[in-house]
Amino acid sequence: MLRLLLTSVMCLLAAGCNPPPPEISNDRLAEGVYATPDEISGFSGTTLELKDGKFRYWFYTDVVDPDEPGPEFPITGEYEFQDGQLQLKSNDVNQQRWHFDVLKGTPVLWRDDAYHIWKERQDIFPYGILIWTAQVMHLDGPNGLQRVSVIQYYSEEKQKKIRESIRNSTGSLIQEPQ
């Protein structure tokens, strides 16, 4: 038992580790924190916390208009979940509807465009997916949030192509998934 506890603690402390999600199904939304993948975090990011029918929403981008400061974050409100779709009840959120899905046992939320790409081609558009994470949001928001890599959700063949592409462009191979 102690070994299991120590293993769990080490997993939680390890960078990029995402513990198993709660019991889920496509018709029951998993509450918690969802975030855009690590691969796009230098350019843009969305973090969405769902809890007890309420949400907190954060967004950032590298495209900034100094004449339009944008909203104060987090944006808060209520949400509804019906027929596999999450609806954020706030006009301040630019992406109000999300499609709930489960990829390799992990809950995800898709924007409309990314959901259609996934359904048609089994391809992932990183800017259009939020991946569930076991992390807890603090009052100050997503600062320091460890985002999850989207690569692990691709097929083995696609993962191999991505790793090969990275090796060809950088001269080194990214770390193999554990």
C-alpha cells in the first residue's frame, strides 16, 4: 500500500504526468480542469474549469490589440451538458459550445471545427481541443498549469511520424512516452 501511495505521489510530481481520469462515458461529462495542449502553449491557451454546474474560463493569445484590452479573467458562469455537448452560459466567452468525447480513456472537449476534423480524418487540430487534467485550479488561475501533450492521443503510426519529423528538424529524438 505504501508503495502504491509513493508511486502515485511521484506520478503527480512528475512533469507532464496526468493521473487516470474519473469514471467517464460519452453521455456523462467529467468535471474538472480542461486545457489546450502543451504544443501550442507558447502561442495561445484556453483553460476551462467545470464544477457543480459552474465554470471558470481563461484565455490568452500572442495576438494582442493594445486598443482592445479584452475581458477580465476568469470569466465565470453556469454550464449545461446535454446530448454530448457542453454549453457555457456566458456571452463573454467566444467559444460557448464544446463537444465532449473520450480519447484513449481521457475526457476531451472539442471546438466544432476540430470535432469535425477528428470525426472525418481522425486528426487532431491542437488549437481546437481541451484535454482533461487532474490538476486543481487555484484562485489565481492557470498560472503554472502543466499542460498535457496531444501527441499521446494520436495513433501509433502518427506518433512515429511526429517523432521522426521532430528528429529531422532538431537532430534529436523527443523522449519516448513511458
